[in-house]
Amino acid sequence: MLHQPSDLPIVTVNVFPGGFNWGLYVGQDKGFFAQHGITVEMQGTPNSVTQMSDFAQGKFDIAMTAVDNIVAYVEGQGEAPIGSQPDFMAAMGSDSGFLSLVTSPAIKSIRELAGKTLSVDAMTTGYAFVLYEIMRRNGLDKERGDYEIVRAGGMVQRWNALREGHHAATLLSAPYNIIAKNEGFTELGKATDIIGAYQGNVARCAGPGAAKQIKSARLCQRLSQFDRMAL
């Protein structure tokens, strides 16, 4: 007898907007989660500080997030004032983040970003380090003051800020890099083409002591399967 979604335990997954959630959408649409005894509810987050703060408070079961966020908060170096989080754990890798460096229409090379303002989600977590390395490999170093970095929030907020002319460049993932190109903005390159292979999104599952550890671990396994199916 097939279970109805209402009969199954609910696992909440917190995500940033973007095409990297495709595996989750496929799992929901095709009923894969239900086939494995789980109902998935997705929640959106505006930025990494909100996501990590809410996760520390147990507001959801799994965070789909950049691996840099996990490392930073385990080490107590995250920007949210929640201290070290030793139970934060990356249970599976999902993708590279599909990051592209996108600039205002007038910018045609990375070197032209000298003296400009670039935006990130947070200064010490997420994909900020990818942006810093891209710039460094093209002769621009934030430690020397070659460009300015500001916080602008998650991808939607960064794209809106770029479109409104508040910043000259940021990292965007699909579909926002595609939307930007269609509106005349410049995609200077993909992160993996510039710095090589990079672990981007991961599933952060419940660590020791969390009430839903087993259920969350099962979902992480399913997510890995569904990502492969979606591809």
C-alpha cells in the first residue's frame, strides 16, 4: 500500500534560490521522497547569516548551503553571532555552486574591476573566498585595497543590487547569471574555469544530539540519489 504524503514524517530543507535545487524539485514532482518514506518541505532563506542562525535554533532539519559556511561556523568564524557550532556537519556534496562572475555592462574584464565595489553574501563565509581567489588570480587583492567588498545578502539581493547599479560585480548562479546576460550584463567567466574544481553546495544534516538525526541522514542519502537522477 502506497503512503500518502500526509502520512509520512516531514523533513524541512532550507535552501537558497537557484537551479541547484533541481534535485529537490524532481524528488518532489516524481514522488521519490514519498517512495522512500519522507515528505519534504522546502524553505527559502535570504542570506547565509539568517540560514545559519535559524539552523542553530533548530528551525529546520537540513540546510543546503555552501561548504564554506559549515567550515566557518564549526571554527567559530561565521558572521552570525552564534559562536562555534561543532555539530554542523556536511553530509553530502551536491555541486560546484555553478558560480559565474557577473559585472555591470560597462565592465569587460576582471582587471577593470580595480577600484570598484564588489558584493558578497558574507565576508568570511559562503562564496566570498571564491570571489577573492578569482580576483587574486587576476592581479587584484582585497588586502591591498585593490577593490572594495560589501555585504549585499543572498543571490536575489545581490542581483538586484547589481542591476540597480549599487555594485560593479558579484557572483551569481543559474538562473540569475542567465537573466543578467539577457539584460546586457557581462558574464566574465565561470568560477570552475578560473580556479578549477570547487566544492560548492552541500547538505548540512543534523549532528550529534539533534532530535531528527536519523531522519535527516536518510534524506541526505535520498538527495544524493535524486541529484544523480535529475542529471
